[in-house]
Amino acid sequence: MTIKELDQAFIAGTYGRQDVAFISGKGAELYDEAGKRYIDLGGGIAVNAFGIADDVWADAVKAQVDKLQHVSNYYYTQPQSELAKVLCERTGMKKVFFSNSGAEANECAIKAARKYASDKYGPVARPNIITLWNSFHGRTLTTLSATGQESFHKDFGPFTPGFVHVAANDIDDMKLALEADDVAAVMMELIQGEGGVNVLDPEYVREVAALCEKQDVLLLIDEVQTGNGRTGELYCYMHYGIKPDIVSTAKGLAGGLPMGATLFGEKTMFTLTAGSHGSTFGGNPVCAAGARSVISRLTDELMQEVQEKGAYIKETLGASKGVVSVSGVGLMLGIETVRPAKDILLGCLDRGVIVLTAKNKIRLLPPLNIPTQLLKEAIAILKEEIEQ
Ligand SMILES: *Cc1c(COP(=O)(O)O)cnc(C)c1O
């Protein structure tokens, strides 16, 4: 049987896969079964920060595999401790909890917010968490509850209660929800990724942050997709000049290995205590070694490059016939097109360029270090497909 036949026979049909099986790659290039080359503008959905089989990352991971792959969280391990230190030093956050995915990083943030409110105001006074319509926070039942998209909410009820959704960029809606005085936290993505690469208005975000501060409502920023250099800052909140109480991240953190992290600020650094939360695989030494390598390479110089490449894409496509709008920051971009995004995706795939979609838009999340030459080649093809 072919790879595709095996998959269709034995894998639960949760994914609408494209008709291609990838075998290998290097950097921003991938190869399929027939040896056809593709330029990767999807980055495995913002996961492969330095592309496929990057040498520096692979060496860091291989060295750790040969030394110690796992011992459980009953013990201290070097990659996990060192990674936590670097994350705290570079963000000003105080403590880190490691998990294996974005949904788990958000679960941890939600649990911590609930416990903070319970510790301080009693177990019933502040049960609610406000999130935004059109958000995406994960696929577990609780993070689905948090997710403000009705399409995800059918068939799986009952859901975890205590989530209130408000309209993004609508400060009056947020004020109204906060007036209820029963709110533990506000949780949001600063750029809604799955929701269509919608950038939150800086003024709105700063106003929400101020309201939260005033009412001792925690501000949880979901940086699962926007984090780890994606937008040309280490974390996207740094563009906004705010100080979140909790930051969750995952996707690009370990450069292609499963890892989530929940970062706690001063208010929440002691909220989770021994036995109150845990994860068997969380902070796994191999994943942590991959992440330590990734974070150490997210330099100011690379962040500058990410911003420049993002600006190049925006300029090139912004002026194209058939483009309605280009949104996003750094190398997290959404392109609204006249031609249906799904057709453009298929046209690009056929011509050896991988792009993603989000809602009705083309979404680009290439490796942060994609060579300029490859980027130009791929964008030229994308432009032709958009203009068709
Ligand atoms: C992808 C994503 C998640 C879920 O991450 P998983 O690793 O798939 O659990 C949560 N929040 C945001 C903003 C995401 O983009």
C-alpha cells in the first residue's frame, strides 16, 4: 500500500490532507515521494522556526538524545532548567511551566487563572474568563470552550463552563463584560491566527490591559502561534508595550518538537504549587534542548530580518492585482484575495510552493530564516496564482 492508502485505511479521518506525502527536506525546501521540490511558506504551521533538519538545531537535539531523553518531572534536568532561565530573562516573566502543546499551555494558563482568583477571592466569586470572538485556543474541551468560534462548538458538548466571549477590538463590549465583577481573567491572541490573521488594535489592547490591572483581572496572552520570533519580536506582546500576567506559547518553541510553555509574571508566579498541576512529558529534555537552541538564535538581528522579509511580502503582494488586503506582522501574514484561497493553495502546491489558509485568506508562516532568494521565488509564484 502507498503512504496515502495506509493513512486512509488506518488513521482517524480528522484531517483534510493535501494530496502529497513529504519524505525529507532541508531548511525552507521539502521533497515529496517523487523527489519533487517545494518551497515551504507554511513552516509546519509556524512550528519549524529554522526550517527542516536545520543543522544547529538537529545537533542540539541529537546530542541530548544520546545523553538523556527522559527521566520524568520527579527530578531536575539541565535543558529544562536552562531553558526556563533564558525564557524568564528574555521576557521578564518569573516562572515557567512546560507542557507538550498549545492547548496544554492554555489549559495551564486557565487553571492558574482560576486558582489565582479562588485563592484571593474565594472559590465562587470570579469563575469567568473572557475571550474574543473568532479566537482559537486549542482542541481540548476546555480550550474549545475558550475558543470563540461556534463552528468548533457543535457535537462535543457539554463544555467547560465559565467562558464569556466578546467582540475583538470593541472596548465597550469588553467593559460591559468586566462590569459583571465575576471575571478571573481575559485571554486573547494579539494576532488571531486561525481566525484569519486579524491583528488587534494596539490602543484596544493597552486599554484592556489597563482595565485588567485596575480590577485585578489577569491578562493571559496566547502566543502559541505569534510567539518565538514569529512577528519579529521574541513575543508579540512586546510590540504592544504591555506586561501580561501569563503568556502561553508552543508551536515554534522547540523548532519542530512538541513543547508548550506557560510563563507566569509576578502576580501568578506562586499560584501553582506542588501537586496542583503536572505533565509526564512536559519539559522533556530532548524537546527542551531543541527549544534552548531555538531561543538562543532568536537574536535582534534575526528579528530585524523577519520584519524586513515580512515587509517585502506585504509590499510585493499588497500591490498585486487580485489582492484585497494583507494583514499580519513579521512572518505571520494573511492575504485576502479575489480568487478563492483554496484554489490558490492548490495552484501553488502544483507549482511547488506550500502555503496555508486561515478562514478565507492565504496564510504564510515560513521558517524565520528562509533565504531571501527562495522567498522571492515562492512569492513570485504565489503572486501569479493570486492574479489568475
Ligand atoms: C495552534 C494554536 C493553539 C493550539 O495548539 P496545539 O499545539 O495544536 O494544541 C492554541 N492557540 C493558538 C493561538 C494557536 O495558534
